[in-house]
Amino acid sequence: MLKINEHYLKLQASYLFSDIAKRVAAFQEAHPEMDVIKLGIGDVTKALPAACVNAFHSAVDEMATDSSFRGYGPEQGYLFLREAIAAHDFQARGAEISADEIFVSDGAKCDTGNIQELFSVDARIAIPDPVYPVYLDTNVMAGRTGAFADGRYKGLVYLDSTKENRYVPELPQEPVDLIYLCFPNNPTGSTATKEQLKSWVDYAKEHKALILFDAAYEAFIRDDALPHSIYEIEGAREVAIEFRSFSKNAGFTGTRCAYTVVPKECMAYDSRGGEQPVHPLWNRRHCTKFNGVSYPVQRAAEAVYSAEGQAQVRDLVGYYLKNADRIASAIGKLGYSFAGADNSPYIWIWGDRDSWEFFDMLLNKAGVVCTPGAGFGKCGQGYIRLSAFNSHENVERAMVRIKKALS
């Protein structure tokens, strides 16, 4: 008799964005005349940068002739892309990251979900609340939690992110082994200073813990004083793994390309307390379970770092940040408190009512899709998240509708 992994049964009814999609589909079926504006899921809407498209075309042409055809590539990614990433995203900001510490993949979602496989089932996990659901659900699937009760899983250490701490969680009051952090944060849009990240690095070093740092939205940072990478913090190479993506800055949500940085000094420990470098463990996992990102996609990603690509990416990010400013202005004028928008494509709005009630009200009265904060955790109850990923025209129409619905 084949038995299932019963930890899957602990998962709540459905993945957040699947629930949203079902409600939106039901609304559209009942109201086919209504033009629904989606400001929920953080999917980009602008086309790929021209530099990336041109590189994509050229690489596809290479695949069309025997002399330049490429078959299996290196699982870790082609060196041309890894070197460009190291130089532009890290070394240019004073962070000592080399090309051979970078692993190219098909998405930060995959990497943040898969990285937990390297660590013991009894690892003590610290997860922010509210949180990107992938961090939480993959640890539930792996068996690191107890049952779900009163909005949380037993056995986890939750790091409350609230209005009182400006949505940057405090250090845990007990030792933990694995810490998930995301800045600029999804869903709250909050950012962390160098001093705040330094306190996390110091904590990890003191407790022999490891930080999993999701920096998928770093391109949206406008404040020059804020760090773009945890490796800008002294000592982080020993205690942190960083995840990045081309999805939000260059529009690769449908093209799929991201990368994970695992410094060679980064350590975990075996059952006897001996140090074990994480880099070769992730390399083994990556090579065993992943066959690499396609050559044309990696050439397209490399073009992000060309002079043309950099300018075009800045324009894309600026386009979405203009939307964020418009949303923040409209929400503020309606008297709602919010976080985000300044250095993030997300606006985290306190609605002073049940999150799903707020979601249904905006959908039914305004034809606007948001994301209910309760789907991100207990501390998200009462909030909704609006995304700046849409056209200027749609955002403007959405704000007019929301003003009418909420006034």
C-alpha cells in the first residue's frame, strides 16, 4: 500500500493565489460585462526590454545552425551570465561575490522553496508574519511543523511584522536555526536598513544560524542609503544565502530566470557539530534535480547588464514605481494608513476590517482585484495588498473606482 506524505494534509485548503483566481473567475462569469482590473498578484505587464528581446532572438538564431547550436549547458548557469551578475549586482556595490558562488535557476520561488531540503527536519525555523506563502508551505511539506491551529503552525517561530515595528520584525527571543527575511518585503513593501540587517547577521553568527535572504525586489529601492544585498553587511558571507530574480526588474515572469548566491564561507553543521560548507550541498542538489536554464533565456538575462539593458530596466522599474506613487497618493487621500510604495511595487493597506471582506468589497463594488492580507499570515488580517504591476491607465481607472467604492 502506497502511503502519502501526510505533512501535505496539514496545508490549508488552497494556495492563496489559487483562491483569488477562483473568486475572480466566479465574479467574471457572473458579471461578464465588467472589466476587472487586477492589482493583486505581482505579475508584470510591460514587455521585455528591447535589449533582452534582441539577445533572445540572436541566441535562438544560434540554436538554428549546427555550428553554434547548444545542447545541455552547465547546471549552475553559463559563465557569461554568472560573471555579469557578480560584477554588476554585487562587486559594483562593494560585496565580494564571485561568479562561481552564483547558481542560475528558473525562479526565486523555486529556489526559496527548494533550499530547505539541505537542512535537517528538526531545524528550528523563524518565519516573518505576514510572509510569502512559499517559505511557510514548503517547510510544512517537509515536516518541520506541527498542526495548524489559531492561524499558525505549531513548532515554528513567527516573527511579527506590524505597524508598531514598521513591518521589520524584531530578533527572536529564542535560538533558531534558519531565518527567512525578505526586503524590500513581500507583501508589506517595508525595507531594512544596514543597521537592522547587521543585527540579524550578528544574531545568526552568535547562534550558528543561517539567513535565507530574498532580495527579489531590490531593483525598486530608491533610497541610496538602503542596502540592495545582505552581502553589503560585514560578516554576511558566513551566515546568509541570497535569492534574486529577473522577473520584476526585467519582466521575466513568463521567461523564467533567477539566481541564488551561496558564498563558500557559508556554513551549516552536522550532527556532531562539525562545520559543513553549504555551497557544495546546494551544488549537488542543483545538479541532481535541475538541468539548467535554456541558453537563449540566459543570453536575454545577460543583456540586462548591457548599457541599453540597464537603461531600459530603470525605465521599467520607474514605470511601476510611478504606479505605486499614484496608488499611495489615492489611498492616503482616502484616509487609509499604508506601508510600501517608496521602495517597493507593493502598497500594504490597513482596512480595519476582515481582509477577505475587503477583497470581496473591492471586487464586487469596484471590479478591482487586490490580495487579502490574511492570506500572508495572522498579522496580515485586516490588511490588503495592492500591486503596482499594471498600466498607468488601468491604475488610474482603478483608483477612480476605489475612491467611489470607499467614499
